[in-house]
Amino acid sequence: MATASHEPLMLIYKVLRQDEYRRFDRDGRTDGAPVDLADGYIHLSTAQQLPGTLARHFVDEAGLVLLALDPATLTPLRWEPSRGGALFPHLYRPLTRADVVWERPLPLGPDGHLIGEIP
């Protein structure tokens, strides 16, 4: 008899700027931000990597939207070395509305982005 797994779902994240999110919301898909288009894949982050991603690429940017994604449903997804040799998730296809587990605004506070509690 199979038993249900009670392990928490590990999610990965994509940050979109307001204009990128509007296009994603309208079209139901995105090929990513300009950096994603230039590199040939969509840059994603784990929960642990997200603060560094925000500090490095989104300093003082308001109007961001955080998309949570289930890596088990994203193919082809590759974990490749990036900042400091850490393995980052990279998606080698467009990101679609069906890929999103949840989404929420990522407010900018006086000390940076207010990430809050994320799984």
C-alpha cells in the first residue's frame, strides 16, 4: 500500500517587474526578462537564493511580483553553477501561467524587499 508523502513542497521563484508581469498576465506565458532572453533560459531562484537575487538585480525597484513554481513540473529545468558556484535553477522553455503555484506582490520597504515567509 502506498503512503502519502507529507514532505513540504519545495518551490522555486521567479521575480517579474511590473511591465513583465503585465505581459505575462495578458499572454499567459513569458520568455523572461531581457537577461533571460540574452542567456537563453529563464533565471530562477530557491528560497535561500532569493534575497541575494533581489539585492543583486532588483535593488530599490518597486512593483515586483513573486511567482512560486514547483520544480517537479518544470521541464527542461537544469541546476547550473552561477553566483559563487551555487547551483541555480534555469528553465529552458517559456514560463506559463500553468507553471505558477502562487503569486504575490513583493513590496519594497525601507530596508529592501519584504519577502516575508516563503516555503
